Amino acid sequence: MGKKESKKYECIECGYTGTTWSGRCPKCGAWGTIEEVLALPSEDSQMKSFILPLPLHEIKSPSRLSSQDEELDRVLGGGWVPGSSVLLAGEPGIGKSTILLQTCLRMAQKGKNVVYLSGEESPSQVALRAKRLGIASQNLKIGSGYNIDDLLAGSSGSDLVVVDSVQSFTSGDLPGLPGTPSQVRAVAQKAISSAKQNGCTVVMIGHINKEGLIAGPKLLEHMVDTVLLFSGDRLSPYRVLRAVKNRFGATDEMGVYEMLDKGLFAVNDPTRLYWRNKDEKVPGVTVTPVVEGSRAFLVEIQALVATSPFPYPKRTAIGVDPSRLQLLLAVLERRFGVSTISQDVYVNVVGGVAVRGPQADLALCAALASAHHSRPVDPSYCLIGEVGLAGEVRPLPRITSRIKEAKRLGYKRFIISKGQELEKIEGVSLYKVENIKEALEEVGL
């Protein structure tokens, strides 16, 4: 007698599973998201097998495969790793399909076996987009459908397989519509298994939900080897690619692109996006070099302080951590008498780049003090340093690359921590300070 089929219910938003239906998910609180999923018990294996582990010295490391995209290779850590799985996520219309399609075309142009699988477009629609990109390639193979099993079976022997998108395919092993947590897991598992068995790289495109998170179960991010986030303002032509998880490389690299009519183009000098040379003196504006991965570039930080008509003043931060802003405001008030308790404070990093960590602390403090006093900072200075709770200026890593990048763009005067150690750099003047007070006095505040 066959085993009885069991039923379970699953939330399409968060992946919660239960044995009874409910109008509201008990985990995430969403209404109308519980759906029935048929679960088939697994059959007992008739034959037992085992896998013999191999000694480490007998295992050969595969060579990376170039994506033919300098920025993408930088973020990946040197290119695609054969047998790996990658998840690329981003908001609708940001350019996820574009960046992967042009990568496929360039790799196929170099003689690689590349397959582009689409569950959202027909082959003719994908071909139309490929034609718009203007990259001549006759070797790219395009597949379209909904059953991931059939499409992957026809993609064996490929160097790269793109799955666009993981939420639009179904697995024949499970009933249900595309996009449900169980289907997303099953599709991802099939794609990952195909990558391991065939030694190819599988790249899956993922959607972003209304909360700004990757749609589908959190398990999806744990299953893959690399998670890439493609972000940017849709009203701006510039896009930023970051790795938030990378088993084969660093996660602090950043790739910058510009969206034009013919697709996405690498921006080799990000400084020109986030900084502009100007001689006029404006209160609340400072410049500092930041480091992302292996590259350094200048950013312009702007601060505005205005009297608040409300009992609870606003604290708005774009491009910097709001918690970091609150901390530095407290340090300025407690240690140096720059009080904004009755004022609204707005901070913006020009160009939309997000500055991570404390590397812009000193420049941000100077911008806030400048805006508060309505006196400009001397524009000939670059401020580099972390600020502690006692108001002390602390050293930053990679100081030489920061100073050299600023020097390349004409800066010759730098305010740094007194404890900063660095090699001698010709043609620059270094002003070493112990605390914020000394730094503010040096720049004319």
C-alpha cells in the first residue's frame, strides 16, 4: 500500500510552514499569503551507497573564467568559478537582465558556451534586447519556458547558464505556481545541482520585494555561493554592484556602471561621479577619500543645519549610517559645544554612494560644524580619520592609497590622525591632529 500524501501550508512571503491554513501568517503577519502545498514523502532507498572523501592534495582547483567585464570580475574576485552558483538581486528596472545579457554576449563572442534561460520573456524578446545592446555574437543560446528541469537538461556542457529569474520557473517535482517559497527553493536547488554536476557557473536573477529584501525564502541566500546586489537610483544613470556574500572572494569590492542607450558601461574612475572640483566656499561641504575593496575615490559630503519648528528635530542621512550620524552629533555637542538639539540636520553623500564604516567621520564632523556655524571649510583640505567618543581622531587603514587618489585630483593638504603611520609621499602637506577641535581650527572653524 502506497504512502499517504501529506498536506502542508506555506506563506509565499516568508516561507513559514504549518499543518493548518490561516488567513494571516503567524510569522510575518501578512494577510492572504498562506497557500496549500502538497508534500510527497520520500521513498526509502533500496540500495545504500557511500561517498569516499578525497585527500585535499588530490583535489585540483579550477581556473576562473573571465566574465569579459572588468567591474564584474573585480566584484567576483577574478571571474566566474566553475561549478559555482551566483544570485544577482536588484529592484525592477535597475538593469539586472541587461548586465547579464551583455556579459553572455561578450563571453559567447570569445567562444564560450553560454546559455540564457528566461522564464519572463520569449526567445524573440530576448533577441530584441540583445540586438539593442549592439554586441555581435551568434553563439549565444537562448531558452524559454517554465519548467527548469527541461531547460537545464538541454543546457549541459555550458560554461555559463543564466536563469532569469529564479522566481519565474517551476520544478516538476512540486505542484504550485512559480514564485512560491517551495518552488523558489526547488528551482534554486536544481540549478545549483546542475552547476556542481556539469562544472558550469549558474547565475540566477532574484527580485527585490517591497521591504527591500531579496524575494523568497532566506534559505536562498544560504544555498548559493555568491550574492550580488545591483543598486542605484532609477532616475540616475549610475549603478553600483556589490557582493554581500562571496565564498571565493572579498565582499568589500564595488563595481560602478553607467546606463546608456547601448547598455551598461564600466566606470573606471568613480571619483568623477561622487566629487566635482570647485573653488567656491560653501558652508557644510567637505571632501574625503574613501576605500571600497581595492580602489580609493573621493566623495563630497554635504551637511545642512536648520532651525526646527517641531519639538523633535529631524535627523536625515543619505549615504551614511544614521546611527553614525547620531553618534557624531552627540560627540560634537558633548565635547566641543556644537549643539543641534533644536535644529534639523540633513546629511548627503553626493552621487548616491553609501559610505560604509567610520572612514568619513572626520569629514562629516567638519561638515556638520561648518553648517552649524555657517562658515565654510577651507576647500584646499582633505580630512581623513575616524572619530571616537572622546572626540579623538583615530587612524584609518590604506592611508597611502587615500592620499595618492586625492593628490591625483589636485589636493595637497591633508588632516590626519596624529597616530597615523604612513610612508613619505612627495608633494603633500600633512597636518596631524589629536582631536576634532584641532582639526576644526586648522580648516578655519
